[in-house]
Amino acid sequence: MRTGHLTHEEMQDWVMSDGQGADEIGAHLSHCTACQEELAAYKLMLPMLETMPAAAFDFDVAEMVLANLPERQVGVSVGMVMVYLMVGAGVLAGLGALYVMTRYLAFNLVAGIGAIMIISVLVFQIREMVKQYQRQLRLLEHC
């Protein structure tokens, strides 16, 4: 047995289904006068809603929105140029460090290969970071 009143959604569903559905709702309505009164109001409203004309704007919404959007600028942004310059400088610094380590510091072959692997991982991480940065910029441009 239900102890609380019906929700608005339950009453609306009951009216729309012509009283078909959950027996629990029917049992509650049989003894709750407050819900019966509210349900009667919904039964009066439903036919009025069906006969109401559809709402229509007296202006073109799409045209209004498009007129207020900023123009899209095509080209490379200064921020992206800076990102590419920093990535390039990082790659060059890494290659220079690798050259110094293998040439002048007399690292053996294993250390050189390890350094190459570390630098490769860093390059791929930086590349992924730049891609993520570009995706976030594109998302922000569409907002």
C-alpha cells in the first residue's frame, strides 16, 4: 500500500493511459481525495492541451542565431606556432643531448639505445599532448 501522494509524472501517465497501468496507483486513488482532485485537474487540462495551436515564432530563430555568431577565422594561431616551436626546440635539445652522450661522454651502446628509447617516448608523449591541445581548442571554438 502506498503511503505518500502520487507524483505529477505518475498522475500524467495515469491520465494519458486512460487509467491503465499500475494497480498500486489505482488503489491509492480510490482512497486519497487530494490525489483525486489533482487528477481531475489533469483530466480537464489534457483535452485543452490537445486543441491548443502549436507555438510559432514570428521571426526566424536560425537567422537570428547565425547573425550573432562570430566569424570563423581561418589560419594558424599564434598559440599553435608557439607550441610547434617549443616542441621543435625540445626535440632538438633531446637529439643534441643524445649526440653529446654517445659521442663525448663515451656511453656504451646499451646506454645510447636506452637514451634513444627515452627520447622517442618523450617525442610521442609531446605529440599526443599537442593533439589533445588542438582537440580542446577546436571544442572551445565551437562553443
